[in-house]
Amino acid sequence: MCDHTHTRHETWVSPINSRHLTSKHVILHPGESMPDHTTGKDREEVLTCLSGKLKVKIGIAETELEFGDSVFIPEDTLHSISNETDADASYVFVVTKQRPEPGRWRGMTVAEARNQHN
């Protein structure tokens, strides 16, 4: 059972943030999880276990990670991460940022972006 007096701890890892990559450090308390979600179109992710044990589901495949173990998550892939143990577990993930469509910036055309700033 999840101890609801704790909340999942997530910290952006600033030194790795760039125009093309971002990362986050996550601590999952016993019983906590990151439920099913996708990497998104044009986004790939690498997840590395820093402490404890994690159960990672990628598509229909499941694996367990311990300290130093990593997994690659391809673009647009459903995945989840859970801590089914009685101790905290932590991981860091690095994900590519979604590339804008050609001729677009932050969902706008260059002309739309210029008009927004005028």
C-alpha cells in the first residue's frame, strides 16, 4: 500500500537541459508509480535507476531495474514506472524534446510568432 503522507519527489536536472534534451530526477516512495504515459511523437527517452528497485513496463514488456540499470524507450511508446518494494527508489530520465514541425516554432508559424510579439 502507498503511504499517502508522502508525495512523489521530482526535480528537474538543470545541467542536462538543452535545446534538444531535458532530464528529471524522480523519487518514488513505496507503492508509488508513474502511470501509463507515452514519450510522444519524435521523443525518445533513457531511464536509469539510481537507487532501490523499479518495475518498468514498456509497451507489453516488463523489466526490473536496480542501481545502474538503464532502459531505452522509443518514440511514441506507452510506458510506466513503479516502486513495488517497501523502500524508496529513484531514477533519472533524459528525454529528447519534441521537434517543431518544419516552418513552425512553439506551435506557430514564424509569422504568427512575430505578430504575437508586436
